[in-house]
Amino acid sequence: MNELPMNGLPNEPSDEPRLRPAVPDDLDAVLGFWRTAAEGTSISDDRAGVERLVARDPGALILAERGGALAGTVIAGFDGWRCHLYRLAVAPERRRQGIATALLAAAEERFVRLGGRRADAMVLVRNERARYAWSAAGYGPEEQWRRWVKPLTG
């Protein structure tokens, strides 16, 4: 499972980013990438947390590569009922090159294939750049909802 068929066709060499699901060998690079390309941190941003994600749902963590280097990520988690997007991140030097657009298209295609009907995204309120990017992709806040959380580990 080296290539992620986005529209039923294997990726071909072009200017488009190469998209594929993450494998365990990618995880240290992904965690390092998030430290420079993602905004904020999460209790799950460690090797064990990402290993569990990839083991439970091998297609959920989608990587974008350009020139053999990691250029972007998105987590497209589907629990059978809801579609959740996390960790949309693009390398600072690769932004505004269509990588986030390609990642979101791949995530949305995945959700549709799995039977999902609506996707939601976790977006930090203080992250203005992300708010603009999500809005441009057709997402918007639902002000009537608030996320309630409780850490399960200390």
C-alpha cells in the first residue's frame, strides 16, 4: 500500500503532490514535520498516539510529498458516523501551491467512499491562516457548538 488511489487511478508523475497513506516508518518524520508546519500541539502528538491511529485506521493519515520530501499532512478520521479532519499542515515553504487543496480533496474522497456525509475540522481559534484556508475550502464554523474535552491520561 504505497500509493493512495485518490480517484481510482494511481498517482502519476506531475507537478501534483504525491499522496499516500502514512506507514509506521513515516511516523517520526511526521511528528517532526508537525513541530514546524502545524499550529499548536495535542496530547496525542506522540509516537504512541500516531502509531495507534495508523494501526487502527491505516488510511486516515494522508501524506503529501513533493520531490521525495514530506510537504503536507491531514488526518481524515471516520468512525462510521462522523468524518473528522485534523492536522492539516503544509510545510511553510510549500504553502499556496495546492498541497492543502489536494490533501482535503483526498480526505473528502475517502469519506465519501466510506459512506460519510459531512466532515468537520478542528481549527484553532487563534490560527488566522488556518481559518482562511478552511473557509476557502468551503468549511465554516458552527457557532452553536462547542468542543468539550476531558484528558483521559495525566
